[in-house]
Amino acid sequence: MRYASILISCSLLMLISCGGGESTQSLPPPVSTPVPEPEPEPAPFGVQLSGLNGLIVGELQLSEQYLFALTNAGLFRADLSTMEWQALGFEDTQVLSLARIADHHLLAGVQQQDDEGYPVFSLYETTDAGHSWLEIKHNFGHYETENEQGKNQIFRAEPPFALIYEPDSATLYGSGYDVLARSTDYGLSWQVLHGGWGMFSQPNTALAINPTKTEVWSGGQGLIENPLLYQFKLQTDELVEHHTAIHQVLSHPNNLGPAVVYSIRFFADQPNAVFITGEGGIAISENGGEDWRNLLGDVDFRFYYDVLQDPSSSRLYTAGWNKEFDLPQPLIIEWSDDHGQSWQSFQYPSSSLYGGVRSMVMHQEQGEHTLFLGLYKGGVVQVKPRLP
């Protein structure tokens, strides 16, 4: 009997064990917890298309209330509070230069064509914010020469490719092909400071007054694709040429390639620093032009038209243009947080935008800043930094 009891107990244990095994196999497989993918980092800039699409914006200028755009199809102005563009004249005309005496008082250098297709350069003035313009009979680029018959012929060889107004001295400065001149009567008469009319050169479109207002700097490119950079000291009428030095900095010192000066910038927190941009990158002199070094070398043969600085952080911004006239190109914004020693870049994700940058300005408001970029055939874009 005892043996039978043990046998029955073992049989029961075997049945229980088998039943337990069947129950374990019927359970659902364990559910694995998915590992969440990291969220993409937000873009360092917010980019907003802001009108004038399709136009070549050669220059942007900023006042306290307005943004001005000089284009191949006229002069435009946008109120910064609405960013709605208003045409100020010169429809289908290339506006080369603009001097703002006040928001309602403007001088504009334009390029038109005569009946035979030759360029005609003119200087216009408005005192009613562009509602009406009057052509100025001036002597910029104006010279006389004697023809074969012994009679004097009068030529107007060039326009002011760049204009800048200095309000404290009420003086207007203008640069031509290879000449710097000034006017104290709002462009009616001009005095040559250096160079001369009708020089053999490319247009000198870089023009700036240093913060001390004792020097005027100008530059561009000569006939053999060599950069031109002038420093004119107003108190002594001394002219300093930086052509060779800037050429060596913007290209290889032992193999001087093509280079050009597109902009000259001064910033308030560095009174002795001069920033130069062009083909070949960005150069800086920290001692008023005595020595130069390159902050941003020639990157894939890009042309750099400007550089800006955020005064609250000393961050530098720049953007370039690939030498492409008919096809879209990416909008690439570059910045440096260590005074130009190293650079980072951001590319706006669009394959259809004409993103080559020809001009840059910065608007400061309530501790924040916005970049406005003028594009080649791409109009104007607003860029809001989101950097820490």
C-alpha cells in the first residue's frame, strides 16, 4: 500500500509539472520597450523669405525705421515694422548707389541705357521720400578734352558707384572707377581727393568712414583682377595704398591670384580694426592698416561681400556667393564666436533658392538682432539667430 501511495504521488507531480510547462509556453513573448530616437537639433537660424524675389539686390541700407534695397529693377523701401515693400522709383533701372541725407532726402546713382544700348549714368535727388526725383547736373566724372578740330569735348566718364554721407560735416563722399571725391553741396560739385576721372579700373564699390571720422577708405579691383584698397587721411590729405598687402593676404603670397575688395567695415568696440571682405575671404587689420591677416581663407572660390558683428557678443557673421549667374545656389550662413579664429556654417534647406548673398545689414531692437540678406536673384531674406 505504501508503495502504491508513493506511485500515485509521483504521478500527480508529473501531471502538475506537465501542465505548468504547457501554461508557460502559451504566454505572449515579452514586449521590448523601444528606445526613442533623439530629436534633431533645432536650426541655429530662423530664415524667412521677405520679398523682392527674382531681383538682384546689390546693396541693402538700414535706417532706424526703414530697410532700403538697391536692385536691378529700381529702389525699394520697407518699413521694419511690417516689411512691406514700396517702390521708390527707377523701375527696370539698375540703382548703383544711395546716400541717405534723411529718410525723405536721398541721392541715388543709377545706370540707364540710351537708344543705342550704351550705358548712361545719372545722379538723382529726392526730398519727398521718392515721390519725385530731380536729376542733378553735377561734375562727378566730368572732364574736358580737346578733339581733332581743337574744340573741347565734355565727357561724363563714370557714376558714383558708391556714396556715403557724413552728417557731422555735411559731406558726401563718392567713389568711381579709381577715384575718391567729396561734395559739400549735396552732389552738385565734386572735389577729387585721390585718383582721377576716367581711370582704367573696375568699379570701386567699397566705401567707408572710420569711427573717428578722420579717414575715408575705398576699394575695389583693378584691370588685371588685382585688389585696390585706399586709406585717405582727411586731416593731412595723406593717401595710403594697401593694394599689395591685401593682395598677399587674400591670396597665396607667392602665387597672387585674382582678388577684389567688396566691403570695408569698422565696429565700435574695435576702433583700430579694419575688416575687408572680397574674393579671397575676409581680412583684418587690428592696427589701422599696418598689418593684415586672413580670418577666412578662399573657400571653394566663394565671393564674400560683407561681414557683420553682433556688438553684444562680438560674434561675426558672413555669407557668400558662388560665381553662378543663372542657377540656384544654397544660402550658407557662417559665424564665428572666437573673433574669426574658427567658423561654423549653416545651410538653408532649399534647392530652388537663389541664395548667393550680395549684401548684409543688422537690425538691433530690444537686445535682439536680425540679419537682412540681399540675394542675387533671390530678393531679401530675414535671418534670426537662435544661437546660445
